[in-house]
Amino acid sequence: MSVSASSSRAAAASSVTLDATATPHTTDAAKETFKLLVWRLVLVDTAEDSSQWSSRAKQQWGGGKPLFVSVSNKFKEHGSTSSQKLVFGNPQQSQQQSWSGIEWRESNIIPVPLDDDPVLMIEVGVLRHGKKNVLGLGIINTQSMLAENRQYTKFTVHVLPTHTSIDAFTVHAVAEVEIHSSLLHESPDLNFTPLEYNYGTVRVSTVDFYYPSFFLTGTGEYIVSNVLCAMNMTEFSSLAMQLVPLHSAASYIATEPSQVITVRPQQRVYFSATWNLTNRACMKTLEMQLRVNGSQKPSAPVLIKVHNQVPQTSGNTDLPFHYWVNTTCITNRQMLPSQELPLIHAVLPVYRFISRSAPINQTEGMIVAFDKDKGEHVLVRANGVPVTMGKLYGTGHHQQRQSPQRLSLQKAGISASALSRVESMDLNAVSDLTSPFGFDTNASFVVRDSRVRNPFPSRGPLLNLSQKTCLCTIALGLIRGFPMVYEATTGLSPSFQVSVTLLDQRGWQIVHGETLPSYHSASGSLRWAEQLVLRKWPGATSQQFVRLNLTEVRPRDGDETPIGAGLISLPSMQRLYTQNPLSVAFYVYETYSLYDQLNSSSLLMKDVNVMFSELR
């Protein structure tokens, strides 16, 4: 489903600044009028058989009769949309919408006098015997729009049913509406998720996570995930970021990605925080934190409040939120679907169950840059190459179905019954933003799933490459059990880097010889997203042809301390697979400061893959 457009805030904290993008009035405010546009009523999918779900949805929402949306305040109705029947998405027919609900393209404009009362009631009704029967009710508070002199706002409003009990079998709905001022000439274009909280070196999209209690059934019908976008605002310093639940929140919420992510200067990164399926709502005060580590610290801790209710409709500020209930996006801010949606899908556990979706993890951020040819902002990799999101999205019905991957929340105690219900869910038929996409192994923000026992199931054909000119790509694996390292004076942790030294100077040439610095996770593991690339000339040897160097990079001045080295050796260039999985043992130098803390004299890097591609 479409997502909400941006709005701004007026509140500010002492150590954190919050941007305000208020638009000044150009005419007398007394002449300003407002109109409300109703675009969609979207039914929130549930984890059950689609036919059973649609049957309950029809029964709950009008019994198959046409529905309309009316708007009122102070018990006075200001207008309503035309009546239309619910349309249930059919993923098998591309001519039909893939989400379930109603879309209004005309007869959807309702004048609203916000000066009389900024609180609006959104009623979903049906005509029975010539009288209106209200089936669902939602509330919008537009006070922030008046206080901040904004001319455009878009809301996603929870519409709660009025004639049925709210439980695990309730079919919930959200309404997408916009409010336009008469001073507005045209709606603002979609853009990237606004980063409204400024912590100096870091900006974030929100500091409020919402888990409405009526979705937290404890039986697995709904997966509720909040999304956080963060950006490294520095010019030259990489930052280590990790979203972590604090204290008892760890028993209820799991994050994705859970490990430390190295975010380069001017890059964005996306995190999700998902409520454990087996836990009901928690009345405790829960908090999360975006931990930021590096040579430049944020101006204050990035603390995130956890709410067990829908976003509040009172007050003069419009606080940003962005959460997903199964595959339905609920937000009061904009995002750019063509660019950001694949990255958000990559961190949402619910999409692990979509059979067409590959198990991917985001391991680095993306830079937002202006494309002069297109005249728009796009996401690019650190080397400046644009990320073509279209390559991640296939043609839908041509995709072969693959076995779904297990949700990473199993460690938090998800029951088998909840998983089975989610796996039976028809996620293909819910959101028009859910375009089918395939796994692009060349995408820099994607790495293999560490939960897969054999990440390289296909080694490719056996080739004779002895007299060939090839590219050799070394995909680095994971080093576990590395002790945590901190500077005693500053408390900062260093980063770690891998580089290449050629042992066969005649037959090999370095194309890309070192990784960017990477920080270790809380468990002490190390992983690098970058790949090392060599060029092989005819006659090159393959036994101990390259040495990998592991170094520690000090955060204050970038000084490097050698840790150890490992050799890569292949049997023969005359009989070689295109993909060669192996493990590399790094011999640790006795001069390294942590040598005595290691259990052995070597560090093992598993799941290394040496890949060859012939140059023609």
C-alpha cells in the first residue's frame, strides 16, 4: 500500500534538535480553507488461509455491501465519499490490485472547517434500509497542521470496528487520507524518509516505536515491526551502529539486523524492531537505543520509547512513526518506494515468509545523491555507482517459488503453531508495493544468510583456468570469538580491516585490495561486506598465491596495528571450480596486545568463497 507523505515537528530537546519545515502563509489566514481527500481503505491481512480471511472480512465489513467513508467533527457531518464494494487482491492476475480494500479516485473530496474543531472523526459505514450503519471509527487530530502552518498532511488512520469484539480474529483496517490547504498549489513529490531528529553526527527518522496492544495477540496472527532510518552525518568518519533493546525490552523485541553495522559518511541504514509473536502486550516501560560508536560521538544517547498503543492524536506536534502490521505499512511520513522499499523489506521479518523473496540481510548503508540526468535523488553505493532497484524486482508470475526461510525471531521463543500460521499467509495479495524481487548477489547491501548451513550449494563447473585471464573475487567470511577491544582512555572500540598481499607477483594483479574498517558485534564476531578482487594472468600459480592481512585500526588517528595473517591456497588451476568455499586460519602475531587473551594462536575465518569469472 502507499505510504504517508512528510510532515514536520515543532518540539525540540535540549541536546537533540528537531527540524521544522513549516511553510509560511502567503495570504491572510482567515481566507484559508481545507479539504480532506480519502484515498484508500485498506484491510490489514492476517496469518490464515486467504479464503477464510476474506470471508470474515466481508462479514465484518458490510456483508458484501458497498462501503463509504464520512467525515465529521463536533457531531456535524461534513461529507462522505461515494459507496464502493471491497475488492480483494488477486496476485495471480496482474490486472487486479494486489491489496484488499477500497480505492477512491473520484467523489472523495470533503471540505472540513478545521478552525471550528481540528479533531475529525473518520467513519466507515454502510447503508441499511436507507440509514447509515457505522462499522468502524477512526480519529484524526489536525491541530499540528494549524500550529505549524502546514498546507499539506497525509495520515494513515487506524479504523477500529464498532460491531465486533477486538481479538485475534478481528479484520482491522486503516484509512489513507490527505488534508490540503487552499494555499497549496500542488502536492509535494515523494522523497526519502525524513530524518527529523538531529544528534550531531547522526540523524534518525523517529524516536518512538508503536506496538498497538490489539495486534499483540500472542498467537501469531500479526507481526508488528517498527522501522528506523539513521544516517551518518560526518564527512570522513565511519560509525558503528547497532539497534538494541534495553533491559527487559530484550524479552519482547528482536532487531534486524541485530549485529553492529558499519555506516560510512553520508550513508543511510535501516533497522527493524519486531515484537515477539508469542508475547502479548507489555505494560512495563520499555526502551531501545541506537548505539553509535566511532571517533565522533552523537550529541546525546539515541533513546527510543516503546508505546503499547496507536500513535496519540492529541497535542500540537506531529511525531513521526513508521511501523508495519504484517505487510501493511502505517506511517505519517513519506518514503521513496522505488529506492527505499527494497532496503526496508530486507529488514522486515515478515518478508522472510514470502516465497519469492530471498533471505537477504542489509550490511551497509546507502548514500543519497542527486542524479543530474534523471533530475532526482537516488541511492548509490560508496563508490558512487547507483543502485538500480529495478533489478531487484522481477516480473512476478515468472518467479519460481522457493521454500520460505525461518524467522530470525525463533531465538525469542516463537511457537511452531504461530510460524505455521504465518507461513500459510498469502502475502502476495496484500500490498501493491510488494513487487516481486529476486536476489541480486551483486547488490552491495546484501550478504548471504548466516543461518544457511551451506551458503555455497553450487560450486559451478570444473574448469581449466591455467592459461586463462580471469577475475578472482574473494568473499570474506566470519571470524568468531574475537575479544572485545576498547581504548582505556576514551572507551572507544577500534575497527578492523582485511587487506591483500600478493605472493605470486607475476601471475596476479590487485584490483581491489582492502576492505573498509568494520566493527565487531557484541558477541565479538567480525564480518566484512566488501569483496577483494584480483586479476589472474595466464600461467599464474594457485598454491599460497595470496596472503590476507588482518589489522586493527585505532579510532582516534587511524593508526594500524597488525593482528595476523592467513594464506589462501588452491589445489590446481587446471582443475578448479568457479566457486571454491574454504576456511582461512589467521596466524596471530605474538606482538599483538591481545595475543594472551586468545584461546589459540590463530583465528578461523569460515565461509570464505574464492570465485573465478573468465574475462573475454
